[in-house]
Amino acid sequence: MGLGNARGRDGGALNDVGASVVEFAFLMPLLILLLCGIIEVGWLFTQNLDVRHGAAEAARLAAVESDTIDSDAVCERLDVAAPGAVVTFERDGGDVGDEVRATVDAPARTMTGLLDWAFPSSMRLQHTARVRLEQQDPAWDPQSVTC
């Protein structure tokens, strides 16, 4: 009996099993790459939402604070993007109704590391939120906070 006539336990030819293993070996890297791509895009989306939410919260904090901004309070509002994020505050004036802007600039980080070649290390996530001052505070000096 030659090798071409060999049968597996289920009666199928052993050559068919070998062909399936080879096909799986060719497709597995592509499937892993696709799965990692889905994970990375979801992670970047989460970081982007965190930057947007953090900017809105920081602007709200600046609108209601009567004196300097507490950096710990600002950084607490950034969950995922906090390491390396810079929050910059600007304002038009110190009267009620004047605009306060909070800009969050954070580096985008990858989760798996397998697709670092597809996402440049210089990629940054940035969002600016605008609110109106609720308390008059001409002495407040806009500043930057690094988390």
C-alpha cells in the first residue's frame, strides 16, 4: 500500500488533512492581522472618545473654577489617554459669558504592537472644547497641564 492510498481514522485521505493544514498555515497570519487591525482601530476610537470627553470635562472645570485649575482634577477626567496628554486652557476674558477653551493633545498608542508599521508613532489625538465662564474671575490665568 503506497502513501497515496493511506487513510486516516475517519476514512479520509491523509493527503487531504495535510492540504488543510497547509491552507490553514497560509491563512492564519492574515486572520491574525485582520483581528489585530480590528482591535487597534477600536482602541484608537476609545482613545479618541477619551480625549473628546476629557476636553469637555476640563473646559467645564475651567468654567466653574474660581481660581487656578487643579491638575489632578483635570488628569482624572482622562481615563485612557492620560499618560502623555497635555491640556491647554485659553480664554477670551474674565467676565461671565466669555469663552474658555480647553484643548487636549495626547499621543495615540497602539495596543497589540503588531500594526505599529501601519500607525505612525507621531500620530496624535487632539480636541478643543469651548464653554462660557459661569463666574467672573479676572485673576484666573490660563495654563497648561501635563498628565
